[in-house]
Amino acid sequence: MTSSVDGIDAALLDRFVAIVGAAHAVRGEAEIAPYLHEPRGLYPGRSPLVLKPASVEEVSRILALASETGTHIVPQGGNTGLVGAQVPHATGGEVVVSLSRLNRVRELDPLSNTVTVEAGMVLETLHQVADAADRLFPLSLASQGSCQIGGNLSSNAGGTAVLAYGNTRELCLGLEVVLPTGEVLDDLRKLKKDNTGYDLKDLFVGAEGTLGIITAAVLKLFPKPRGREVAWVGLNSPEDALALFGVATGRAGGSLTAFELVGRTPLDFVLQYTPDAVAPLESPWPWNALVEISSGRSAEDASGLMEEILTEGLETGIAGDAVIAASLAQAHAFWSLRENLSDAQKPEGASIKHDISVPVVSIPAFIARAADAVASVSPQARVVCFGHMGDGNLHYNVSQPAGGDPKAFLDLYRAMNKAVHDIVRELGGSISAEHGIGQLKRDELLATAPPVATDLMRRIKAAFDPAGIMNPGKLL
Ligand code: ZN
């Protein structure tokens, strides 16, 4: 390799291209551009080459050559990640490996309730594969139309179904991984029980491509719910939301499949900026909850549970108002409001984002204290708080003061992050609940995580990837 700023030696690039064939190597400036920029445009990258292998053997040969030549490799799925883990640095000295052509179903086993798929399968396609077998694959994300299973695993993606089904880690039973040396770790087992030493696969889940390249996975399937009810609830406070969550959990248990919290400001934004969006309740409330019940038995069972929850909520005064979706279309409309919250922030200017989690019981304390912290950094900034309350995970975003200067507001990014994250740490929470670390939170992780933990992570990284070729500068 020549100097990293000047990219990679042309003869070496040709050796990489020969592994996948010229038709599956992306080199032209226009063609390569979509692989170099992540969705928020925060980390524009450069690279002379994107490789699109179609087999595990090709991935293995790519990594073996990368190891031999010290070439840095950036694995990429659907390129929807929000922390800059999946794009190359601006040096131009890294090769991107796109898994999009490794996208087959290897096996579907309805009795074991497992599906074995390759890393490049798009999440929505997997939903369809499961549905055709009368099963559910529950992982559900805003980007499901383009994100890929390998990326979901590498970021340990969360989303809206974690409350009942767990995050991606909990949905994964087995993995096939190509190690930086080119060796293949075949751990594609569909076992619920397996106590045979260290759980190696768990190290690759959430590793953001820093330990190897996931090429296939055994994932859990579930029975399809026979009944589903969705309600929108108006609430006076986060304390009331927490109390209602307690009622819902107590009455519905595992049938409570979503409990999402939405503040007044994000709801106002989404109603203002989304065509055809309709307010679910007659009058606005300071807080809202989107509650979903799924029953494995029947529609009547789901509606009975929902009615019990809302009746208790309204009678005790915890809930201010509530409406149950009267049709599938209305249920979809409620979910659309929730899913469009992020986009609806854009017309309001610059935004400083947080993806935090705290113990569910600490959500009200976090919201109260974080509001003060935000005001201390930018008194006119607007808190846009929503998220997966049932998981203790909030997307605690802060929009710039109305009509203010976006750049001046974004200059406060670090100060705002610190003010909010200090509270998260004091409450025993996490500064990255479901988006990962990538480039965005790397410095903060290294500066604030316990040194024993970061030291262990570095030693694991060194054991798996002694040459340091896998996605360097991300996570660690
Ligand atoms: Zn989320």
C-alpha cells in the first residue's frame, strides 16, 4: 500500500477486483458515491473500490488478501446506520465490502422456528419470507426497506418490537463469520441451549464490523399474532406514562408488543409536516403513548386486553384520553405518525440527537432533568422527545431555537451531548441504546466508559484482528 491519503496501489486493487470479477467491483466516481456517504451526511468518505462478493469463499479470499497486504476493510450492508460505522474514512485508503449480493435464504425450519439467511438480505424481504411460512420475524425499523440483516446484527439494531421480542442479539441463534485472516467461523447452529464455553457469536453482534464480516445468521421466528390492537393515549406527564406502562405490563405481559412515548412537540411537528397526518385525539396532550397489544390467540383476546388497560388507565386518571384504532388503516396511521417523527424534525432546522437508555423506572426523572440541562446549554432550544419507553430508550432530540442560526446551534453539539449524557450516566443508563458507536460516539465512549471495559474490548479486538484491518477507527 502507498500512502493512505493517496489510496491503494493500483496493482493491489486489481488483485481485489479479480476475486469478485470486474462486473462486481465498483470503481467509477458516480457509481461509488452512494457507498461513501451515510444517511445524515455527517461523514463523507473516500474509497477507490467497493467489492461485492457473492459467496463466503469470495469474502474469505478478500480478507485473506487484506490481511496479507495490510489493507483496511470497511464492511457495509444497506448503508442506513446512523453513527458512521459503515462508511470509509476520508483518507481514501480503505476498501469497502458490500454484502448486498449475499442475500439468499439458506434454510427455513418452521418447526424449530428458525430461518438461516445470508447477511445481505434486506430486512423487509425477510419479513416476507417469514410471512409466507406463516411466521413472524419481529425486528422492525424505520429503514427496513433497505437495511440488511448483516448490518442489523453488526449494530445490534433495536426498533419498535424490542419490548416483546428483544433486540437483534436476542433474535440471533447462530452466525457464520469470516475472520480477518480469511478463516471461516461456522457457528450456524439453531440451538436455544448451548453451554459450550464462550459465546463467540455474541462478540460479533454489535461489533460494527471491527472483528470480522458476518456472512450468514440463524434467526428466530415466531408464530404470527392472530389479533392486534393499537391505541393512542393522551397523558399529562411522563409519570403517568410510566404508571400506564405498569398497568399495561401487568395486564398484558408478553402480549404488550409496543409502548412508545411521544412528546407534544414531535407530534406537533409530524402533524404539521406530514401530508394527510391526522391528530389521533381531539385535543393535544403534553405526552402521548402508542400502545400495541398482540395476541397469539385471537382478535377478541387482543381487544379485550386493550380495553382492560385503557379502562383502568382512564378510571384511575392516569390516562387523559384514549382512542383504539378502529381499522387496520387507522392502526397503520398511528404507527406512521410514530415512524415519521424523525423526518418531521428536518423542516425545523438543525437538530442535536441522542439515542439514550435508562432504567424504565428512571424515564420521568431523566426527562425532567434533561430539560433543565438542555435549557442551560441553549435556553430557546426545543426538546423533541420520543421513543421506545417500554425499553427505557428515548430518542431525545433537540431542535434549534425557532428561526435561529443552524450553525450556531450545531456548534453546541458537544456541550449539549455532554449535558444530556451526564444525566444518563448518573441514572445508570447508556449513551447508545440502539444506534451504536461508530465514528459518532467513539471519542465519548473511550473517554467515559470504565477503563477496565475499554481495555478488555481492545484486547478482544487485538485477539481477533491483530493486524487491525477491520473497520479501523470505528467503535474503538
Ligand atoms: Zn428507535
